Amino acid sequence: MVSSLSFGAGSSGPRRFAMRLLPVDPSQSWTPYAWLIYLVVLFVPPFLGPFSRLAWAATIGSLLIFLPLYFWAYWLSGRALLWIGLVSFTLGVALAPLNPFSYTFVIYTGGFIGRMGSNRWVIASLTIRHMADEQWLTT
């Protein structure tokens, strides 16, 4: 949790307020942080062979785009999650020529879309996850 000082309208002095990465949800607790462990997979290719500076820059850049969206998704519901899912999917596809493990972003896409609430979106989520598994198995 990050805290900072603020002078509110009509206040007589500084107040502390907190900016949270996740909404208060006792049913989730620390779990959203645990799911971030899968991002480690993006850093496996350097151990498997040559990994260019461009690939490093693209991988780190994609994480800098993805992480704020990941946490923002926990504040959203419904169709708003579709846009975050599309960005995540695009990151996975765009990074694929440089990092063969970019399918990780596609798997997160399935998670975002699966939380949209409708059965039709859950089926779309499972389809996207299956596509990511197929990509991984064929690379």
C-alpha cells in the first residue's frame, strides 16, 4: 500500500490517504498477487538460447504495459474487462516473434474475459486459453 499526503477542500491540514492496487475483497485476499508468478515464464527464453537486446526491451516494455492493466482489471467488471483482455492478447501476439513464451499474456487474456460474467464469455475464455496451449505445444 502506498500512502501520500493530501490537502482536501476545506481541510485544516494534511490528510493521509491510501492508493490501493486491488479493491478490498476478502474472497481474493493475496491471490491476485500470486497469479503474477506466471510472468516469470517470460524470462525463460534467455536461458534456452540467444536473446537479443530488442527481445529484452520488448519483454520488459510489455510488462510495463501489462502490470497496470492487470491491477486495473480487478477494479472493473463486465465489458470493460474485454478491452483489457484485448490489450493483453495483442501484447502476446506482438511479442511472439521475439519471445516464444509470450503466450503467457494470452492466458491472462482468458482470465480477464472469463471474469466478464456471461457464459458466452466464459466459453470465449476457454477457447483463448486452448489456443495459447496449442501455440505453446507447437513452439
